[in-house]
Amino acid sequence: MADADYAALDDGTLIRLIALAREDALSELYDRYVRLVFSLALNVVGDASTAEEITQDVFVRVWEHATQYRADLAGVSTWLTSITRHRAIDALRRTGARPDRNAVTWAEVAPAEEPAVGGPEVATTLALESARVRAAVSELSPEQKQVLVLAYFQGLTQSQIAEALGMPLGTVKTRVRLAMQHLRAALGDLALA
Amino acid sequence: MPTDDHVTDLLPAYALGCLDEEEAGAVVVHLASCDTCRAELRTYQATCGELVHVAPTATPSRELKGRVMAAARQARSTQPAAASPSLPERIAGLLRLRAPAWGAVGLALVTLLIVSNVWWWQRSTGPSAVTLDSGMRVIDMAGVGAASEASGTLVISDDGEYGTLVVDGLPSLPADRQYQLWLIRDGQRTNGGVFSVSLEGYGALVVASPDPLSSYPGFGVTIEPAGGSPSPTGDQVLAGTL
């Protein structure tokens, strides 16, 4: 199968071909999602070298375990980012580092400034998703964004967030719950696509 | 936690992975028997999956792709060995995991392992079931059939009363299906509890048993309708013996 053919395939088909050990399919998946995976890893660990190690680990894991992917449970990008986030937070906890210098703040969430990766169709889809998510997040209060960042990018528990911010645990719990409920309602069909 | 006492308010934080251990454990136990909360959780997990789009984008080095493809080829050529890590390696890996689903493991498995100093067992080889100095038993459960790459570890307390099953590499199931543990004795199969696994194939179960777990010489896991069956009806995916 020529390279052009792989570029035309949807994500689910690529995963099925990866399960059949088609290296070209892995190459295409990498081209589509490497920036998404690497960006997430980098925003968690704050170090490019470690983020590249995590990115490599994620794609090799997909290569080895593609048969475990269930399209009815999550989209491919959700699957990839779930693996990435767990690996990155695990790495962060092993080193005990807190990449405060590079931490995402979400304080100035604005529409996406550039399309992501892959072919035009994938890039357009990712750009549209990014714009909708950014719009939804921009509607959260600064306090809600703050607790989400600490949970999502730094892997802190609610108790750790309360301690870090010097606020009551109940307040943190409420902010997390309300923020997630808002995002779920705002993203709705996008998140479940 | 009764099935009708839903954990709705905890699900957003559980999906984010920021629940503290005790609450996460309660959620895991509840999810094992509640279709409503599992469906609700899935919507929050999907929302979490979208948050990645807020992260500032960055580009890795051009060399990374070559390293990924080379590592993939290497992984494929050595997959049989890589797919069969030793039990201690798996336990060590499981203990390092901090994914949301491991809240229950933190409560049950970690306590058991620390108390028993399971690391001493690391030098042991061969047998599929081991009794530690502390009296605690560790049973290696192997994947069978279509789930040959899966594995599980059943840890039974020294008095035989309590057990925790952790699994790795089991495929995620449709919403109307769950895994069910069977306690096998004299040809009879008794329900040991039902559980689901994460997208990555991890799962945990605090084992419920009418009799001491140590009185059952065999254990198996099958795929059953959500909530479990009175007796096995689906494909077996894991098997182990005491």
C-alpha cells in the first residue's frame, strides 16, 4: 500500500493495520498525533528530553497493544492522550520534580493559534477541536482553571491541591466538580465523538 | 457501598485522576456493579480527553520518529519476552501505577504487599503460586485463549480471608459486559466478584468470598454480562491455581 493510501485512512483503520504489524500505519499515526502526544508530555514533565522518551514509549505501546484498542469506548486521540498523560504523570512522580517554569496556566486561553499536525483533514479536525475546547475552558473562572491545571497537568490529588493553594479541601472538590460538569456540557458531542 | 448509592459527585475528579485514595477505592468498588455510573464516568473521561487541546503545542526533534520506528521494530522482534515479565516485575509495575483505577489497589494490594514484604519473593522462580514467609499467598494467573497476552495476580492474605486481584492486558469490554472472577473447588464455581478494566487494560477487584479464599484450589476469569452471572457462560481469559 502506498504512503498516500495510508494518509487517506481513518484513525481506527490505522490502528487495525498497526495490529497487523504494518509499519507504514504506525508511521502515519505518528505523523498525525506526535505533536499532540509530545505537547501533552512536555506540558506535564517540562523537559523536552523526557517528553520525547514518553512520546516514544506511547507509540511503541500502541504498536504492541493495538489489539486492545476499543473504538466504542474512546476515539484514538483520547486513547493516545490517556496513555500519554498517565506515563507523563508517572514520570513526574518518579522524579519528584514540579515543572513550575513550564506549567500550563490556562490563564489566557484563546482560540488556537495554529493547526496541529497530519494531513489537511486531520489538521483541520484538530484545529476545530482545539478551538471549541479553548472556548469552553475560557468560560471557566480563574479559580476553576487553576485546580484543573494542577490536576490534569501535574497529577495532584484534590488534597494536594488544597495544600498547595492553602484552601479548604471542600472548596477544591467543588471547583473540580463544577469545572468538569461545565466542560462536559459545553463539549458534549465533541467529547463523545 | 450499595449499588443504589451512586458516586456521581466523585466521578469528575475520578476521571481526572485527582481523587484521594480512599475515595478512589470507593468509586472503583461501586463502578464494578453500577452500569449507570460507568456510563456517567465515560462521559467525563471523554471530556478529559479533550483537555489536551488546551496545552500549548510543541514539536519534538526530527530524529524522534526514526527512534520510534526502530524501537517498534525491536519491540516486535522481542515481544514474546517482553510480554511475559516476571510476577515481581509486574507487581512492581502495578505499584508504580497511579492511574485512577488503582485507587483500590492502593487500599488493598499495597497494604498486603508491604506487610508481607513481597519483595523477598523476587528471587523466587518458577511456581505459579507462592506462599511468602508472612503466610500471604501470591497466585500468578495466566492469560488464556484470545487473551493470551493478559496476566493477573491474586494476592490472598495470610489468614486466607481477604484477596485482591489485579489484572493487566485484558481488552476493554462493551458496556454490557464485565469480567467475573470464579473461585473453583470440587468442580463448583463460586462468584468472586465482577470488574471492568481501563482503556489500557488494567483492572482491580477486592475479592468477595463466602469461604476463606485459601480453601479454593483454582481460580478463573470469564467474560460475562454486566453485573455477573450465577455460573460461567462466556470465554475464559485468565486461569490460576493455588
